[in-house]
Amino acid sequence: GEWKITTDKGEITCEHVVSATGNFARQTGRMVGLNIPVIPVEHQYIVTEPHDDIKARQAAGLPEMGVLRDSDGRWYMREEAGGLILGPYEAGAPACYVDGPSADSEYELFQEDLERLEPHIESAMHRVPAFGESGVKKVYNGAIAYTPDGNPIIGPAWDVPNFWLSEGHSFGITAAGGAGWQLAEWIVEGEPTIDMLGVDPRRYGSYATESYLKAKNEEAYENVFVIHYPDEERGAARPLRTAPCYDRLKDLGGVFGQKFGWERANWFAPEGTPQEDHWSFRRSNWFEHVGNEVRHTAAHAGLLDMSAFAKCRISGPGAEAFLDNLTANKLPKGIGRVSLSHALTERGGVHSEYTIQREAEDSFYIVSAGAGQ
């Protein structure tokens, strides 16, 4: 197939289209029926007047000072035209362009919010006295594209053949080289050479509504300069998708995580134990209780809520041949039998994992991860 792109400079016919449109990602997506999960968030930074010490360094031919990051203060600072730039990631920064910017708003700036900046200015003056000695030249407040998890959207669009995305780059050109490299391999070779699951556009589904994106993108921005722990779960826009037994599991002490929009009980807090996660780089507060759950299940039995899993049925003449060609393991032979199998990439890597049950001679019930929905 091919695409015909109509522009103000004429038509372009091509086999593949790559969408790299920054804050305009949602408008671009609507042109082809996609809900691209990118909504910008307001980002402010301060540029100071030149400082005598920095100008003296420049006059002496000394190299530009390195970028300074203060994670406790949630800001970065670097040289700029003889002065300094302070870029904070402040709490309460709102999403903007929720419906997309206007056509002429490429470099549009918003009204600065000094109240949001105040704690970061105080922190910067304490850490770098020269910042407090410099006058403020300009405060900028512009839009920066964000996604719910802060990672860019790189890879094939869902349900739109030969349409590729490179959107939501909240850290500017940082990922540009790698994104272009892997996207080119994906287009030309059929798959990238490194695991791109963390940025794959298909990691989101129809649950990523406008209100969800607004809440999660604001949360992602606010959490740039915080300590990130293994397996952390953030609370914005939750609970979203819940199973019929959600309230029962919660009453039993369930502490939930979220996968593909679904609330899933990660562990159960016994009576008297806080029903919440306390994250750590060592053993978090769930460790002991999960161990008890495992031992109980091994010795007795366990009941699993599988609402969040993807499920489908393949049936009819040719069902067995179809699945046998799709998966790498042998299909279950007997009716009622179950096997675990994988679909492979062209290079022999693992693409997907399935639990397959044979229901009848020509019918199979397949269960996979929630993202398979």
C-alpha cells in the first residue's frame, strides 16, 4: 500500500509515514483515526542576566560549566549567554493544549507562574549563590509534550499499516539518535534490534482517555525529579478499569497495581498492616507477605483474578494449523489440556506468550497478558 500526503506545497506519495509532530501529535493522530496519548504540560525556566564571574570565565577561554542537577530541589541549571538557566519541574504544572494547539502556536508562550517557581528559586539560590546575585532576564513558560509514563511513543501505530510514531519526546533531542536508528530498522528490517517495549505505542489502549492523559501526564511531569524505586506504582487517574471482584479483594487487604489500565491486586496486607506500598531499593514491605502467600498457595491452593488478562478463542476448520504456524511450542493434544507457547519474531526472538487450552478438536482458548487486548 501507499500513502498520499497533501500539504500546502503539493502532494507526496510514499510507502511509509513517520509522525514526529511534537505538541501537534493529537491533531496528527486524528487525521488517521488514532488517539495518540500525548498531551503537553506547561514547563517554565528562568534565564538570568550575565554574571561577572561567568563572563570572566568566558573571557579566559575556559570551557562552559557542566549542567548541574539538584534532585532534592527538582531543578537543573546550566550556563546561558554569560548567565544561568534554571529549569524546575514544579508541582502543579497544568496540562495544556488538551485539544491541541492552534496552527500558528508553534512558539506560543503562556503567562509565567512565579508562585509555582518560588520554592525552586529559593533552593537554587541556596545551592548556587551566583544565581541569587544575577538579575532575572526572562521567565519562559511553554508547552512540553508528555505521555502518561514520561517515555516517548516510538514505533508502529496500531491498526494503521505503514504509519509510524515518534512522539512525546519530553526531553527534547535526548532520544533523537536512538529513536531514529531503531525506527529505521523497524521500518526496513521489520523489527528493531533492541527491546522497544518501554516506548512501543501499543502499550496504551482505548482506556487512555483525555481525562486520563491529562492527570497522568501532569503526574509524570511532577515526578521527573524524584527518587524512583523498582516496581513503583503511581496513583493518578486510578482506579480506572476494575474487575467485578475489585471491592471484595480490596476488603481482603488487596494492595493494587495497574497494568494496561486494569487494577490488579499485587499482594494482600494482613489485618493490622498498612494497606499500601512502602517502596525500597531493598525488600519492600510486601516481601514477607508475598512469601506467606506463595507458601500458602504451594501447600494448599490459590485463587487468581484473571479479569485483566487478554483472552480470545480460535475455532473452526484450520484453527489448529493456524495456531501451529503462529506459535513455537507444540499445541495441547488432548481436549482440556493446556500448554504454554510463544510467538516468535522473524529473527527468532520472543514476540508474545500464550497459554493455550484445547476445548475441542477445532477450538482453542487463548490467554495472554493484558496488553494483548
